[in-house]
Amino acid sequence: MYELKSIIEKLKDVISQEKKGVKVFDKDVANALAIPQTTFATMKKRNSIPFKEIMEFCAIKKLSINWLFFDQVVDMLAQETEKYFQIRYFSNVRASAGGGAFTFDEGYELLSIDKTIIHNIIPRGSKELEAINVDGESMEPTLQDGSIVFVDRSQTDINRNGIYIAQTTAGLFIKRIRQRADGMIELISDNQAYSPESISPDEIEIVGRVVGNIESL
């Protein structure tokens, strides 16, 4: 069991260094994680760990998430790599669930996450994982605006049921995808307020299949 109280103390150490030794309180950690203070107090009491917000904090601050959870530094991880997933987290990339124009770039953080954590989020068997953010509400209620989704880059066969990340001339999208009898590709939203969109096969590249997600608070 991961203890949120011990994680909070480590986060206080990080924040304290930035504040040059000024005493840091729980409210400062809540602010750093962009979590309302009352919500954070309830989470601490219930030992409910905000994985999404911690992942984003680690990516921004270039911290090892395994140091926070397991006191493990990079050298230790190198000796036990079989126990960890390596995930590229594109914290600045948002795949549109509505209609934006975002693309992958090289601005990612490499996260080493213990398999006991990741298997609580995604099914076993996924190996080529990347994590990006959801922007928009067209995939609600399945995927919420602001959630982090885990993408398996090895799964690009749209004949399988599921939600996919697709790179198009209009940007990066998260949709259910199917090929029609006439060869056109349909991008389908779970939110019934959004109509399906059609696109030519030569204007789309399947990036991967969404295999898990962490919802925003």
C-alpha cells in the first residue's frame, strides 16, 4: 500500500528547496498539484493518491516517480528494469476529443513506473506505452476532459473495438474509428452531441490504441 502521507513529505522537500528553506505545508503541496485544498485534505485522510496530478508534477519538475513511491533512484532502476514500465509522457501534448490541432513533438518525460501500479490502470500485455492528455468533451462519459490516457503504439488495427489516437491533417484526435464499405474512415465520438466525421484513408495515421486512463479530479 502506498502512503500518501509519506509522498506528501517528499513533495514538501522538493517545494521547500524551491522556496529556499521556507516551511512548506499541506496547502502548498495541494497548490503545487493544482488540487483544491479541501479535496486534498480529504484525499490525505482516505489515503487516496492523485496519480494523475503526481505524474504531471514529476514530469514538470523532472523527478523520478519511483523515488516518490519506493525511494528508488535512477541507479537502482537500472539494476531492476524488468520490474518497471518505461512510459514517454507528453505532458504538453493534448489529443483532441473535440476538434483541435495538436501534434506529437520531442518534448516528453521518460517515466519509470512500477508494474504493480501500471497494471492497476491498464491490462497486461501492453508494452509500447505513451501517455498524453485529453482535450475536449466529445468522448465523455468514457474519457473526461483533462484526463491522461495511456496509448499502446503497437496496436494500430482499427478492426478491433476500442478507442484510438489518430494523426490527421487537422491534428491529433481521440476517437472510435472504423472503415466504411466505401473505404472512407469514420471518427466516432462517444458524446452523442458530436456527429461522426469522415476522412480519406490517406489523410489519417493510426498512432495507437487507448488501453487505460487516469481521470482528472
